[in-house]
Amino acid sequence: MTALRKLGASDLEVFPLALGGNVFGWTADETTSFAVLDAYSAAGGNFIDTADAYSAWAEGNQGGESETIIGSWIKARGNRDDVVIATKVSQHPEYRGLSAANIKAAADASLRRLGTDHIDLYYTHYDQPEVPVEEIIGALDELVKAGKVRHIAASNISAERLRASLEFSDREGLARYVALQPHYNLVSRDTYEGDLQDVAAGAGLAAVPYYALASGFLTGKYRPGASVDSPRAGGAAQHLNSERGRAVLTALDEVAQAHDAPVATVALAWLAAQPTVAAPIASARTTDQLPALLSVAELTLTEAELARLTRASA
């Protein structure tokens, strides 16, 4: 049985891989999404990440499709108490921004779609610097006090704003962020390492990185001359044009071969071993893509292997 990881200073314990819900209702229909969720759960997975905006960008969608599918799955399986549901506010077309009124209205809308009376982890999806942290934290604290949200977290926020938010929570005795969702992976380290990581570490926050596989590049399927059928192929393939991207692939291939493991598993294992990281996020459009992701729970890289990958990604 895979050991669960404590999420920062919260009472939440999560599987070391968070299942990304961005594909549900986009590249995975409800039937396929249920199959992916079932397989993840059967493997011991309990940490599902979504957002109220997923997947408003897809033709014919309005936003909230992912939450609706997850809510339907939870109802069908009767397993609400067995899963940790994380969702986010600020990007839904009808609920944009982080004003106090919008945060509260968006949370109620998410609760309806998820078919639950509480959200385990509620993120501010993108910070809105013009809104005072006092207003944001105040609204989130009200949701916690009302029992609608268990814990709060932040994503896409500067070190300065994160620090100010934590200081305000501590000063006023209000709900405090327990986690941070940064853009972080082997080919994007400066998006987290440095001031932001230092603030998170100092405050005891758990990091739950998104783009953990760089839109699929770190699965190893993007190679010179290879054609990949994916909506994200263009963004992922661009890493082949950089010296760092090619160096990272070479190092991943070496370590993967030593463990007889998929490249994606090794990339996630490097991330999971980094300071503050509790669980990388990765999504699967099909059940076939899941085993390489789930295997991160069982793969421990040596110090030499971690150093090899860190050097290649510098």
C-alpha cells in the first residue's frame, strides 16, 4: 500500500500523485473520465485536482465540465469521504477574479457541480494583484468558518503576495494557505525555485506542481522527427529546440533504462523528491496513460540519479 503524504500543515493526507482533471469534459468524455478515475482510485489514488474553469476553452463548453464529471463520479461511486477534492477560483467565465463576493459565489457554484457540501482544498487559481490580500483571505476564511472549505491554497502567485497573505492570516488569526500550486518541472525550474520556493518552505507549505510533465514533453514521446497526436503537441515539442530540453531527455533516458521504468515516471520521481513537493499533478486522457504516472509512488531515485537530472536541467 502506497504511503500517503501529509499536505503541509493540514490534516489532509494525499497520494503522491494528484490526478489532473483538466482533461475531463475536454479530451476525455464522461465515460472515459469515469474509467480513468476508477483506475486511479483502484491504485490507491485519492487526490483529484480540478478548477471551476475546466474546460471553458473547449468549443461548446462553458466551464465547470470537469467539476460536473467528478461530482457525478463521486455520486455514482459513493466515495466522497475517500477522496481529497481540490478546485480553484478566479477563471470561470461567469466568476472571474478574486473579489470577496466572487470567491463566495464561485465556491457555491463549484459545490453544486461537485455535488458535495465541502471542498477539501480551495485554490486561488490566478492571483489578482489589484485585490488586497485582506479581502481575499477574509473571503476564504468565511468559507472555512462556514464549513464549505476545509483548507485554502494559492496558485500562480508572486513570492511577495504569498508572503503578505500568510502574514495577514497569522496576524489576524484567519485561515492560512497550506499549499501552493506552482508551474514546476525539469524544463521549467525558475518558475518555482528561488524566492517562491523559499517562502513556501519557510511557511511549511506543500507544493503541488502543475505542468509536471511539461504538457507531455517529459513523457519522452516527443523526439526529433516524431509526430504526436495531441492538442498540446506544439507547446511540448518546442522543448526539443532547446539544448536543455535535449539534455534532459538524454538524462531521463539513462535513468529510466537503469530502472526499467517509463521516462514519465522518472520525471515525476525527480519532481516528487524536490524540497516542499508533496505531489505532482499529471492528467491522463485514457487509462493506458495511467500506469506510468501511478508508478511514481513506487520509484525512488538515488542521490546520484537526482543530481544527474538536476545538472541536465540547469
